[in-house]
Amino acid sequence: MISHSSLTQLLLLLLSSMSKKSIVEDDDGLQQDPLVVCGRDIMLMILSRLDARSLASTLVVSRTWRAVASNDIIWSKKCEELWEGKAHLPRFHQTERLSKLSAYSLSANDGKRIRIMKEDLWDHAWEFHFKEEAPEYWRNLDPYWTGEDSPMHRYFHPDGSQTADSNDQVWGGHESSYSIVTSFLADGKMREHYVRINRWPQMHISRRQDWGWEMSNHLYCYSSVPDAHMKGGTGPYLPIL
């Protein structure tokens, strides 16, 4: 079994070669590929100890390196690290024929997405509470402010409607509908992006570091309830080629 010190030396050798070429020099000045010197199994062990960014940089060294560095064994662990503690996992994360490298890349990109889609609204339960600026009589009915009972929840549906729990004192059984408004500039950047419930003030969108969603205006706030273990993931469907 390879010792920890030897593994460290090999790792340093690998990192130095990554920034230049896929070859290193031995004591006689001969240039050799670390993958050839170490062998595939040891290289897999070394590569698995790299962070995702460093590991990704080895993919472009050569076709041979890419074949090793893109191994599902390595990227399965990276995916687990990436997904740990996330409120929502993208729907494609459990696609069987998707490589773990692709799953990692797609997940990382989806985690940076700030444009909320209708599927994001449908897929999650949402905690709802009034802000301090809201009228006092509303806040007096809100468990967020009274400290009594569980938080209020709201649910969005594919038909454009919205509902609440049956015991919600604020809801009152009225009909409610929602819309997502997004407009873009000529260069493709978003100019406006918000969600509106009925004729209430529009809610601006933000994304948490745990990939959860926040929607709020000066009166109230919606927070998506974490559901990282939801089977099949959440959010918009993406074509997997």
C-alpha cells in the first residue's frame, strides 16, 4: 500500500505538471507522463484527493488523462460533497445515464441560476411570513411574530393557482393566482424578474447559498422549504443528451 508521504509527493508532482504539460522529468532528465509512471490505479487515488476545480483542470491535459480524471468513482464523491447540505437538488441529479462529471457540472451551474422557473414554484412548499412593515393586525395572526404554532405555508400549482393550509388564519379561503415576469435586455441580461401574487406588490427573487429560493417585497417573504431528499430532484426538466 502506498504511504501517505509518497502519496503527498506524487500529488505535488501531479499539481506541478498540470500547470505546464502532462510530462515531468525524472532524475536522468527524461520526460515521462505521470500517468505512465504511477499507473491508472494510483493516479485515480491521487486525483480523488484533489478539489473539484483542480481535478477539472486535469481533464484537458490529454485524452488519456481525461479518461482517468472523468471516472465516475471520483466524481461521485465530488457530487456528494457538492450536494451536501443543499436545500434543493436539480431534477437531473439522479439520471442514470448521466455521467457523474456531467451531473456535477450541471448541478454547479444550476446552483448559480437566479431566474426562478414555474417548476421551482410547484416543486417546493414555501414558508410565508409578514415583514415588520406589514400592518400590525396581520402580524398578530402570523406565527412568525406570535411564536405560536408552526409557520404558515403556501403552495403553488401548475394551473397557476396558489393555496394554503386549511388552518391558516391569514388565508381566509380566497382565490389566489400567481405569475412570473421576466424581461431581458438586448444583450440577454435580465432587466426585470419577479413573481406576483394576484395584484399584490411584486416579489423580487434571490437565491440562497444552499440553493434555496427567497421571494419578498416590503410586506411579506416566501422561503422555499428544504427538500434535498426529494426523489428525482426538483426544478425545471433539462434535456439529457
